[in-house]
Amino acid sequence: MKYLRIKAIAQKEIIQIRRDPYSLAMAFLMPVILLVIFGYAITIDINDIPAVVYDLDKSSMSREFMSEIKSSGYFSVVAYVDRYQDVDRYLDSGGAKLAVIIPYDFSKNLLAARTAQVGVIVDGSDSNTATIAQGYITAIAEQYAQRIRSVRITPLIDARSRVWYNSELKSKNFIIPGLIALIMSVIVSLLTSLTIAKEWDRGTMEQLISTPLKTSELIIGKLIPYFIIGFIDTVVSVFMCTMIFDVPLRGSLFLLFALSCIFLFGGLCWGILISIIARTQLVASQMAMLSTFLPAFLLSGFMFAIYNMPKPLQIVTYAVPARYFVTILKDIFLKGSTLKLLAGEALLLTVYGMIIFVLANKIFKKKIV
């Protein structure tokens, strides 16, 4: 008898699983996705740090010094510039994380066995990368100095570093703004991922379908309350970031909230889309967590540098909206960036939100399936 009861329960569970293919797919895909993301994305090694070079000396020794830096594998020179203003532009836009400035008398001082100064400007919005980059530059400079001179002179090359945007290299200054993006990514999608699924679970979807509401009206009506909640959460998060954690806010508060609204809209639409596809609250919540938390944590640049990931994963990050929101938050908080510098991220977030909204409208059908 006991065996028969266990068998009956097992058969019932098999039938339930077959009726819910999304849960079955999640059960098989989740460990695969986790292994791929964690296996490739998580690394504490820093390689190919994008750097810009302003060489005033333009001598064979300065070129040899830069060749030493490039061949180390730690740095990737993205540009050689002829004006100091171009150094500002690359660092402000995020095109480079480090700038090397070689003065006019670099080779002259080396040939005369005098200390040659090298300017190094580091983007401190990521204090971990900035600290490691400084150490790499110092080590390379010392190694190069010893190689070209038989007599040890300490220091032959004096690499003087300055850190911009986060001069004290406090990790909280770049972690906390990124946390806002991570938290909001999860919260807004979870809030709306249960809305449509809840109607199906409670058996009230038939009543909504029978109303003259259009699909777009139904979705927007469900979005508005959660948009307000998400905006309040954003305001509270920014307040805690500045008042409790003492993170400097150097940019426009209005711009920060305006771009946050664009991100919130896309995140809420994604939650609605999940709710429409899943049709059950359990699967909807699982899909929301898997599709928001892991990409936002691992593939947004919040904790791990995107340029240090394998090329295939770097391409995948362009489909993660949190990538753009993390950039927006860090740049507004630490760099005081304007809309001109963040126009690309704002545009991509807008396009993402509109695409997801249109998809939700197309997929949702006002009929009993």
C-alpha cells in the first residue's frame, strides 16, 4: 500500500511537470547558465586595461617605454593623443581607464642618469582596477629603468600618479552606485512579473479579458502603480547613498532621476513580459530573478570589468540594460557627467524599453488559451 501511494504521488508530480514546460526548462537551463556565467565572467585578474598615451617627448626611448607597457599584457593602448584635452575626453567618456603622459625631457633625463618623471592619471571610479593599474605601471617603470641602465639609480623613472573621480580609492564610492542598479533591476522586474500571472492563478483573468480594455491600456494601467513604487525606491536609494554612505554626488540630481525613469520603464516592461509568458507566479518569480539578478551582478560592469571578459561575453553584455544604468550611476555620482556624455546609454535604455513594451503587447492575447 505504501508503495502504491508513493507511486501515485510520483505520477501526479510527473503530470504537473509536463503541464508546466517553463519550470522544466528552468530546472535544466539554470545550472548550465550559472556554470557558464560564473566560469567565464568571474576573474580577479586585470588585463588589457584601456590606456591613452600623451607622448610629448616623441623619442625612441619614449616609444620603447610604451612598447614595454603594451607588451606586459596588462594594458591596451587605445589611442595616442596630441593634446591634453583629448586625455580628458577619453577619461570622461570611459574610453580609457588610464592615461600615461610622457614629458618633453623624458629621454634627456634618462640619458643623463637623472630621474625621469612620467605622469599617470587613473580613473578611480573603479578603485580595485585603479590600485592594480598603479602597481603595474610602477613595476614596469622600474623594470625598464634597470634594463636600459647598468648602474642602478633609484628611481630612474618616477611614475607620478594622480587618481581622478575617486581620489581616496574608496571602494564604496563605486560599489554603492552600482548596487542601486543591481537592486532596482531585481525589484522592478519582480514587482511586475507576478501581475499577469497572478490573474491567471486567481482565476480573475477571464474578468479582465471580458472588459473593453485594449492590451496596451491593460499593461500601462498595471505599470503605473509599480512605476511609482520603483521611483520612490530610487529616491530612497539615492538618499541613503549620499547621506548614509557618504558617496559624493557630483552630477545633476534631475538628470539622475530622469535617466532612472527610463531604466525603470524598461525593467517594469520586462517583468510584465515575463508574467505574460510564464502564466504562473512561481515560474514568473524564478524567471525574473534569473534574468535580472545574475546578468546585473555579473555582466553589467558592477563588480567585474567588462573589457576583461571573453569577447563572446562582452557581446552578451550589450543586451543587459543594467550595464548602461551602472555606467550612468557611476558617471553621474563620481564624474559629474552630463547628458551629452551619457546620451548613448540613455538612447539604448529607451530603445530597450520600447522594444520590450511592444513585445509584451504582441504576445499578450485577450483570450483564454
